[in-house]
Amino acid sequence: MTAYNGSMKKFGNKIHFLGIGGISMSAIALILKSQGYEVSGSDRTRSEITDNLALGGIDVCISGESERIKDADLVVVSAAIHDDDRELLLAKSLEKKIITRAKMLGWLASGYKKVISVAGSHGKTTTTGMIAQIFMEAGLNPTVHIGGQMSAIGGNVHIGTKDYFITEACEYVDSFLELKSDISVILNIQNDHLDYFKTFENINRSFTKFAKNTKKGGLVVYLGDDPHANKRYLTRSISFSVSGTGAIEARNIKEYAKGKFKFDCYLLGVKLMKIRLGVYGGHNIYNALASIAVALEEGIDIGYIKSALYKFKGIKRRFEEYGTCKGVKIVHDYAHHPTEIRAVINLAKRITQNNLYVVFQPHTYSRTKTLLEGFKTCFIGAKEVCVFKVYPARETPDMGIDEKELARQISLSGQKAFSFGDYAEMKEYLSGKLEQGDMLLILGAGDIVDFCNYFKN
């Protein structure tokens, strides 16, 4: 792709997005539209996101070649677009300027007075949402670019003022290295995206580069409990912790309702406030601490922080309840990494009255293969695991292992697991197992969310 760093105005006003239905691409497109650019795009499938883009005045072409690409001054490409994509080949043949989504996000962020970027192997979307909620509670009206649907902003983007740009910073293909931030948040560093990084050392190296990209005088917020992030970066930094190793700490952690927590927040040993979280899950204590660190850096009053973190009800597809069916509670979560799955199963076990049944859709063949050892044991606590066919995203089956092999490996570890290739077969099987008071937990970052309503109907 063309490494272009100048003003987009140099090429005119027309910007075309390939893969515009992506959660990040769509948010960027809407922000550019609000700034007066003529925006169009295409995607393989129609979705709620593409429908909303069309309602917002953006011309979206589904499953075909858009005529708009011929007039485009600039073409933006998501990581999900393959090199042999017809529109991409057309753009190249027309000698269009082509840049990546990450490059566009970096350029877009550079137009704001302060940039707050949230990185980490897990928790990026939720923490971005928490920070956004706090800033909105304080009346700061930030512009927000988030990798999920947040009810408080009515979607995956909030177009505010040019004072603050709050964004999720994805590490895949080193996308986050395009961002120059005033505050850089590192929630945790773990093995993932090994199809690109190959080794954990490369992952760790990229996060270090992300921290060093922080602007002069800026701040790095990092998890003191993470042995890989637990270091002084080459800029101002502050750590958060639940084990007493951070400048910002959670102490006296208590479960005030099933699956919901409260704690005392300390700064350098001095108690600042009591926090009561409105979202489920002990893992969200870490996300809240990171959010508090950002808010304190910007001088936000603790009253706004406390209020916002209690009001924050999470992100769509993060432990989202889909009602009940014949006395069975149905819950969906985006978890697709072993660490995330363990945390969600631990939360579900706290809440469910009886047995926990899990449906899991692996996300990409390569992740399934490279993180196999973690997948074999992360479902402990579930009565049974139904492994649905792999969501391939950008991949082909030869890049890893499939659902049948994953189910077999889980079973060899002593956990009951079965693989399924279609919804009807899986629904029939589960219907014969589930009883009143059980929970059906549906996990995965792909299209498995559709099974929630399919099971109920």
C-alpha cells in the first residue's frame, strides 16, 4: 500500500472504503463524512452496519464492484481484504492512491488536540467504552472510535469536538504503530495473532514500539501485574494493579451482587474513592483502573469517574443477555482467546443456577492451531462444549486446524466436547440436554451471535 502521510485534501474530497462494513472502517467513514468528505464503500455482505452507513448518506455497494471507486481520490483498505480482491485490483489498475485502515486512522487521529489510544490483547473495547463514558459524564464531548456497539453513544462512533480523540488501538499487523498518542494504554500483553507476529517476542516488541510512539510529555498507562508490561517505558508512565504493585490500585475487592464488583481505589497508597462497577466480571476491575488512570491524568473530578463507571453497562456482545428459552438463560460473549474464555466461564459459573453449556465458534484457523494448548483447558467448568465450524475471516482451512480437531483435543483433555457444522443439528442436540435453570453461553467473535436468536425461535 502507498505510505502516504500528507493531507488527504491534496487528492480531493472523494474517499472509497474496501470492507466498509468492518467495525473500525465504518466508524472512520462516518467521522470523515461528518468532516465534509464524500465517502463511499463496498463490502461482501449486507449488515446492520452497512444499513446504518446508507442511512447516514454513504453510498455502499454490496457484493460487487462499486462505480464510485472509479472517481475516488483515495482508497482505504481493511486488513480483511485479500490481494486478489476484484475492487482492489481495479483500484491498482486505475492507479488510485491506496492506504490501509490503520494509516487512515492514524492520519484522522492527528487532527485532534489530544489522542487517547487503548491497546492490549484483551479488554480494549470495554476500556475504550469506559473512558468514553467518563469523559462524556464530565461534559468533555470526545470523539470516540470504538470496536463495538456501545449503547451510551448509540453505536461504534461518537462524533464530538476536536479536543479529544479516544480510540481502540489494535495490534494486528502492527496497526497501532500508526497512532501518535498523548495517552497510550497497555492493558495486557499475551500471545495472539501469531499468524502475523510468529513469536511472543515480536508481540512484546511491537507493544514497546507502541509505547515509544507516545508523544513527548505524554503518558503510558500499563498493567503492573503483567510481567511483560511491567516496565518503565521511555516516557512518563503509571501502572495500575490489584496486587499492590501499581501506583493506582484496587483494594478491598468485594462482590456486591452476583458477578458484579466494588472496590476501593488508591493512588500512591492514598484512598481516592469507592468504585462500584455496573458491568459483570472481575476482569473489568483492571479495565476500570486503566480508565481511572486516564481520567485522573486529564484532571476529571472523581465524582464523574464514580458515576460513569457505575452507569457503564458494557458493550454489545460482551456478556450480553439474550433472554431465556424454556427456563434456560442465553448469554453471548465475544470471547475468542483462551484467556478471555476462562474469564467469561468463571463469571457465568457465578451466575448460573445449574449447569453451564457452552457453544464456541473458533475465530480463524491459525489462532485455533497456535493457541491450541490454551483452548484444550479453558472450558473447565462447562458441562459440555459444542464447537461450531471455524469462522475463517481472512483465512483458508489449510492455515490451521478445524472444529472437529479442536473438539477432539478438548475431549482428550477430559472435557466433553462435540463439533457441529450447522445450526439445526446443534440446536437439536442442545434442546435434548438443556434443563430449566441452565445457562447456554455462546462464545466467539464471528457470526455465531446469530445462533442466540436461532435457538430461541
